[in-house]
Amino acid sequence: RPDGAKMDTHPYQRGSVIEVLHGVEENSEDEEGWWSDDSEEKKFEDKPGTSVRLCDVIDRVPHGDKWRYYVHYRDFNRRMDEWISMERIISPPSVGNAKARAIKQEKKKRGTKEAAYRGQERGDY
């Protein structure tokens, strides 16, 4: 398991959990798209409904001295997966992985309480 400093350096490992700004539109001056070597740094605009979401890093590709990441939004269908620029990343894997673990523990705790409550209703106490 990598330590925090190594985990938080680009490129992030596949399977890492990061927080990403969702609901923004990335703009570019060139028409060739982000694969072009001569493209300038992209800027994005906030739209109504912009939010921060937990994502899994599915893939990554170098783009000059930066990286592009293909991400899966944890609370969305896979058809919403997309390539994002580094500028949209809000927090690194050390933060994202910790938040994902906390959410998983909370769901497990909530599930245990619900199961105990259902047992009391049936008289299995």
C-alpha cells in the first residue's frame, strides 16, 4: 500500500478514489480536442448543478506535462464515465480513499442497525 505522498503524485494509480468537480464544461480554443499536442490549457465554466463527486480512476493518459483521467462517478451509471483534465480534480487519492472508506463504514454500521431493528420487530432479540 503506497504512502500518502507517493499516492498523491501524478499520475494517480488506476483504482484510486478522487474527488472531481462535476457539471462543468471544459472549453478549448482548438478544434482538434485534447489529444492535440498544440492545445492550450483548457479552462472550464461552472454551470448550474456543479458539484463535487467521488470518482474511481479507471484509466489515465499523459498529455504533454499533464495527465488526463478516465473516471467513474461512484453514484452515477457507467454511461456517465468521462475523461477529465487535472484541473477538475478537487482532492487527491489520500483524501478520496479516506472519504470512500468512511462512507463504506457508515453504510455497514447503518445496515447492522437496520438488521437489529428488523430482528426486534420479529422478536429475535
